[in-house]
Amino acid sequence: MDALLDLLGTAVASPWFYLALFAVAAIDGFFPVVPSESLVITAGVYAVSGQPDPFAVIAVAALGAFVGDHISFLMGRAGGGRLGRWLRPGTRRHRAVEWAKATLAERGGLILVVARYVPGGRTAVTMTMGLTGYRARSFTFFATIAAISWAVYGTVLGYVGGAAFEHDPIRGLALGLGLAIGVTVVVETVRWWRARRRRAAAQDTDSADETGVTAQRDDQASLTPANMTSSTNS
């Protein structure tokens, strides 16, 4: 274990680490299997000792995320019909894109910032924004905010863990990752609760509409010639 920690400490202190961090953050933008957030948190844990530099970690991670988001955006814009065939109805990818479309219509570009903290949501949103012809200038604006906030968030989580367990990087990393998981659970819970409320509101609206239509039909039925004649005779 000590040898592994020494190797990890040497790796994050190397100047080449920044290049690796940039590459992982960029690739994660359009290929979300790569664990960029874990790498940023790890860098934050070791940044307590001064190597790597925490501000450099934030800058490099943000730049990589910014580039990766734009690659995903351009893939969506260039893919067009091919992406449509790839996103078959009923698949998880299709559901993610449909969610991104609905949320984009509701919240606009701000969803790009929120999606940074939703598992699998970021790539769906960036690709959908390209697919739907979202303005590139507005995308760049929100992508900048999303990338910087995400890089600061990951580095700070790692730094907090590293500061709490300065002489035990493994525990520091566990704390940082645990905090990240906790934030994700909170975000997903809020998202589920809001979706449930929207569905309930939609059902109430449909029920009210059906009641109104039924009442209108009853009123119309009471005004038929037969009913009017019967009412007059009586």
C-alpha cells in the first residue's frame, strides 16, 4: 500500500500529470466512461501538500472539460440523422436525450451547468444542444461556467478530504469521493422529486380538463330541443 501511495504521489507531482488531467477531462466530455471527476478529486487530495498546485488543477481540468463539451456539441451538430438512428426509442441513450430536450426547453442553457452534476447527463445535454441547433455563442458561455464550477467543485472536495486526513491520502480520497457521491445523491433526489411533482400536476390538469369537458357536454345535452320542449310544456 505504501508503495502504491508513493507511486500515486509521484505521478500527481509530475508535470506530465497536468497533460493527463487535461486529456481525461476532455475525453470524458464525449466519452463519459472516463472517470475525470475522480482524477480531479485525487489531485485535490494531494494538492494539500503543494503538489500538484490546486489552482493549476482547477485551470487544467476546466480547460479540458470545456474542450470536451465543445467536441460533444459539435458531434451532435454534425451527427444529425445518424445520431437519430443511433438513439433508438426505448434505449437509455434515447431517454437521456429526451430528458435533455425537455429540460433544455424548460431551463435553457442553464441546464448545461446543472448537468455537470447529473450522472450521464452532461454528454446527453451537450450533444442534444448541438443536435437541436442551439446557438454556439450561448453554448460557449454556459460551457465556460459549467467547466469552471465543476473543476472548482472537484478540487475543493479533494482538498477538504486531504486536509482532514493530511497524513492518510487514502482516507482523504475516500472522504472526497464520499462527498461527491453525497452531492450526486442529493441532486438525483431533487430531480426525482421535481419530476414526480410535475407528473402529479399534469395528472391533476388532465383530470380537471376531463371534468370540464363532461360538465360542458351535460350542459349542452340539457339545452337540446327535446329537453327545451319538455321544460316548456311543464
